[in-house]
Amino acid sequence: MKKVFFIITLITIISGLYSYSILEKETGNIIGNLDPHSAAMGSAVGAGGFRLFDSMVNPANITGLKNGFGFQGTGGFLIDSDNRSLPMYNSFDAYCGDAVYVSNVNTFADFAGGIYYKRAISDFELAASLQYRPQISFKADYFEQVRNNKNSDDNGYPPKIAQNSIESKGGINAIAFQIAVIDTNLFSYGLEVAQLTGDSEMERSVIWTPEAQDMMNDTLNDTINTLDREFSAIQFKVGANIHFSPRFDLGLSITPKVELNVTGDKDGVDVDTAVFVYTKYDSTGIPTDSLTYAQYILPMNARIGFSYKPRNIMRTVMNCDVEYIKWSDTNPLYDDAINYYIGVEHVLNNKIPFRFGFNYTTSYGLHEDSGFVFADEITTPTFTAGTGFTFLDKFTFDISLEYSNRQYEALDLFMDSYYDHEDLWENYYYLNLQDRGWENPDIVHETFINLKSAISFTW
């Protein structure tokens, strides 16, 4: 049993890894759920809750924990595969297919932990918890090589002339205190107060190789752009559960909009006066709207969900949530969105639970075309499954697997005109090194495979 416990602990610690898309390198990836129990059920945990980190969605959920002290440590292993394809056409302008020109796969480390205490006081039950958890991650990596066409007609290996990379690090973490109470076994109320602090470091670079410098007689200069920011804010969240019967619960949680304090610099210039992320102008050339790196806003979101336990011989739980996110709080170019979550847990004959679910979420990306900035809506369907078991009476181990897939259009992260130097190319006058526009964009295919695990302990 000691060996089993060691292996489970090792899996949980090592699997505290997250990898995120380059699309959100500046805006960050909002972490909506850390618990593998609810993650396996499609993250549908607006009502009820069996684990401490279910309260990340609704703070009233900590009233569903066992009386006494307890803790939970959790992490996840997520692989983000980013494949960028260029549509290819034949001589008759007929679409032939997509040719993948760069593929990135990355992983990063994170972890979360929390403790709680719950006890009965007269006709009430009072619960409180303290958690440390990642709230937003800026971690992302992108790398590509630029090679010229020398020797390619002779089945040779074209020499590398430049290395392009985008590296983003950091995140915003939360130290969250929660308190919740059950009133006459019918209503549960919860409040969370979280101190958000963190930082992000992003570097975008084009590094010329020694071969390229030889071709250009050392006249090329490397390009390195940086963006460093620090964040801080206080975030509130309120939640409630209505226990209509032992078989049906209804939950509601609301997180108000939060505008974080941002300090830092972009390429050595204070973010308050740095170049705008974008600026919109009217027909007379007067700016009508802008977004700077010094602005960082988390949108208001509200979630309502129910949990139903049918009259089965084997214990079964069905959860369903609907979430409203006011994305227009963060950017007037974005539309508000509704996300959907559904999940089921069914206990098999051997008392091992089987959990599965689905969720459908919406996010946005910003794009620019000839001075015109527009938002692209990106939807992400996710399929989930998982299980768990109890060992040594007091310990519970949960594990979940999530698979997500999304597709969107984008332009080159590094434009071709930057490499427009005649001496770098074998057949320069046939290449037509021009920046591609939205008439022929890249197709980006992304898949996310997320393995979460956690250990919970109560006494």
C-alpha cells in the first residue's frame, strides 16, 4: 500500500503541468477548473460538489464536504499541439489541401493546494477554506526555422538562415479565502475573496544564423521585442445552492468584473505610454477607441446549474451548467458568450465510479487587416472522462482526461517581408517575398489533451 501511495503522490506532483495556446499569449489563458472529479464530468459543478476545488466554480460547494479538516492537492498534464497549415492550390486554382509548415507541442508546470474546516453549529453548518491556485496562465511557446532554397533542387538540406520564436512565461495566482454556511439544510451561501497577484514575460525574437550573416557580410541585426507586466487585484465571488430534495440541487454563482492594476514596460517603455495593442479611428482620422498593454480586465461571469440523482440501484449523478460570460467587459469588439457544461457519474458494480462529460466554450482572438482590427470568435468543444477511488480510508485519488479541439484562421506570426534580402536566396527574383493577407490565411488546428489528478484527505 505504501508503494501505491507513493506512485499516486508522484503522479499528482509530476502531472502539475499546463501548456497553453500562443493565441492567448498576451491576454492569458483563464483557468476555469482544477479539480479532476468535476473535470471528468465536463466541469459541470455549479450545484453540489464533492471536492474542495469544486468551490472554484461556486464557493457554496464547500458545504458539501465532510465535517472536520481536509486538504486537496491537484495538478494536470496538458499537451497543446499547434499545427499551422497553408492552403495549397494547383495551376487551375483548385484547392488541393493544407500543407503544415510548422507544428509546436509544449508543456509547462503548475500546481494548486488548499485546506478546509467544516463543523456543525446549532442548526447551521459552517465551512471555511484557504486555497493557493493558478488563476491565469501566460505560458506559451512558439518556434520556427527559416531556410532558404539552396540545394533544394538537388535533394539537399537547405541551410537555416533564421530562428523565430515567441516565448511567454508567468501567470496570475490566487490566494483565496472562502466561507460558506448551510441554513436549515435547505440553502447554502458562499463567499470567496481572492488576492490576485502575478507577472508575465513575453519575448518575440528573430535571430539570424551565422550562415545568414556570412551571406550578408554581417549586416543583419537580430530583433528582440519584450513585454513585461505585473498584475494585482482583489476578486470577489458569491454563490448559493438550493437543496430542493436529497435528489435535486440548484446552484448559482456570480463573479463580478475585475480590472487589475498593471505595471511594466514594453521594449523598455512604460506600458502606460507604450504602443497601443490597437487603435480604432473614425473617417476623419480621430481615434475612437484603443486598448493598451496597461489594461487587463477579467469579465463578469455568472453560472447556473443543477445536480440530479435518479433512483438507480447504482449511485448516479447528473450535472448540467450554463455559464454567461460578459466578454464585452474586456473588449468592445467582443460579443458576450454562453458556455455549456454537462456531466454524469455512475458507480459500477465494483464501486469504481465512471465519469464522463462534455462542454462547449467560446473565446475570442484579435486580428488586424490594413489598419482595421476585428475579433474572431473561437469555439472549443471538449470531451471528458475519469474515475477515482479511496484508499487508506482517509485518502481519495481522482483522475480525469479531457480532449479539446479548435480551429481558427490567422496570419503569419513572422511576415515574409522581413527576410526580403537578395543575397539570402538562391532564386530571389522568383520568390516574391510579400506578406500574405487575409485573402490566403493560415489554418490553425489545435488539440488539447489534459490529464488531471488530485489527492484529497479528510480527518
